[in-house]
Amino acid sequence: MGDESSLSLTELNDRIAILRDNIRQLIEQAAGASGEQSEARIADRISQQNAELERLTNEREARLKK
């Protein structure tokens, strides 16, 4: 996404909370999913959400250290 720097700390925190909730929901979906294709698709989405979460968390930590 790359627009983390334009977000306020509150917006960053909100997006982090949303991503964590998305990941939790995806994990629940994965538990109930059957079939390799749907499992792989959910795993890909979890991976994307985790990558975004890591980026936002790193941005927040960098700001809090300033």
C-alpha cells in the first residue's frame, strides 16, 4: 500500500485492529474450509493480511520511537 506515512497514529491503530480481526476471521474460515483450492486461497489472504499488519506495526513502532 505504501501510504502508511500519511496516516495518523489513530488511523494506523485502527487499521492494525481491522487487520488482526480479518486474520482471525480468515483463520476461522480456514478451519471450516474443505478442498485444497479454498484452503490455498485463504492461506494466501492470511499471508497478505499478515504482511500488511507487519508493515503497519513497523510504521507505528518507528513513530513511537521518535
